[in-house]
Amino acid sequence: MISCIKHDKKSARKCSLDSANFNSGTYWIDVNNPDKKELGKIVKTLKVSDRNLLDSLDIKEVPRVVLRKNYCFVILRALTKDKKSVPIGVFVGKNYIMTVHPKLISSLDKFFNICLSKEGHEFFSMGVAYLFNRVISEFIREFNGELEKISDKLNKVEDKILKGTAQDMSDLFSIKKQFMFMRRAIRANMSAINKLNEVDSKLIREGYENGISELIIEATQTEHLVGLYDEKLTGVFDMYMTSVSNKLNDIMRSFSVIASLLLLPMLISGIWGMNFANIPFFGQKYGFFIPIVLMLMSMMIMVVFFRKKKWI
């Protein structure tokens, strides 16, 4: 699907790609999961490489920067509505910016609608370079928001561990999996954004010279958050394993106490069960109960001893 915004001196409004006149006005073309016919129309209208378009739709594509004769092409990773990382190709031409992606990207869709409002006039009036930087900034902020959500989830898991109500590690493994995918995408984006700083192109700087530097600062802050939450995730894992170890120690201590309580009674019963000629109290009326009493007394002595040592 192809969506297009045209901006002139008055306002920003929707238009079709067929009616676009790139000699006047500024355009943002957003392309979501296009078919072959739409790809052909884009190649014919904007004179961009079909290879670059296909790279933007390749789920396995990694972030990079390509400088062409009439446009600058950047691939980054962004988050979909279901919080999965997908590639997005950003094309920057003389009077347009085009975003191409295989799935709907929530942050991009939200910003696209903002650009159709009165606020959009401000974004477009500052030039293509400014709009390009704002689009990339939206991706970075989306990652920041998701990292904060991961932090909240880790806090909840941490509380469960401290309260002793954490039953298994399924939640923790789910968080770790999500975090690993996000960390890989954020670090790959960081490399591509740093590469933008080395590219000598007026298309991404004209009218907004400090834009790339600001993107690098934002991306660096996000990368620092990744390092912080990585340490936090490791700490929660260690806390959980310590909790499991403590529970196991409690169980083993309980078994040890039970075994110790039964040790003396078993010794007494073993002695009374030996086959020898003169068994103590054998001929007495209550001879059977005497070793039973001794066993109970030995158990009571052991209980008192354990409590004195604070083992139970």
C-alpha cells in the first residue's frame, strides 16, 4: 500500500503518487508491504533502484547506508505493532522522503498521521533533511519506550522472586528473548547512524546540519539503556538462581533434620532387635513400651538440641 503526503507553502495533505509533481512541494511517500505493480510504479516515478526496494522488504536485511546518484538510501530496524524488529528503508531525494517496510510500523504510522495535522506543516517547512531526522528519531524513541516496558517487567519478576512467589522462569526467558532481539536491532541501528555522519550528502544535511549529531546522541543514549538493562537482566537471573538454591537448601535441611530425628530411635530399635540371650526388660509386663519411651525421649532431646542451635 502506498500513502503519500504533499506539502506546499500552505499545508500538508494526502495525495496519490500518480499526481505527485516532484518539481514543486515536498513529499513523504510511505510504502507498506507493496506488491509488484506498486514497486514498478515507484521505480518508474522516483527512479530508484528496485534492488534497494527489495532490500527494504527483506526481513533478514541489516542496517546500512547507501549513497546513490540522486538519492541517499538508509536501512534501519524498527518495531512493528507486535513489537518485532523489521527492516525499513528510508530514501531521501531532493524534494521527498520515502519509507518502505514489509509490515506496519506503529511509530511511523503515528508520525505519518501527525504530519497530516496542523503540526505537520512545521515539520515539512524545515526541509527534507529535518523530516528525515524526525522519522529516524521516532524509531529510536519507540525502542526507548519498549526498553522501559522491559524494565517494568523485570521489576515485577524481581518482586515475585523477593516474595518467593516466582514458580518458574518462563516470564524471565520471554523477557530475555525480547531483549536480545531489541539489543541486536539497536546496536545495528547505531552502526548505521554513525555511518550517516561519514556520508557526504547534502540530501540528509541541507537546512539541518546538526541533525545527524542529534541522532547519534539519541542512539547512544538508547545503547546505554541497553547496557543498563542487560546488567539488570543478568542480576535478576542471578537472584532467581539464588532463590532456587535457597529453596533447595531449605528442602535438604528439612530432610536432614528428619533423618537426624530418626537416627537415635533407629539405633535403639536396632539394638533391641538383635538376637542375643538376655534381652533387657524381656520378661517384664511393660518391657515392650520401655524402648518406645526411650525412642520418643531421644527424639525430644534432638528437637531441643536443634532449636538451641537454631537449625529449625
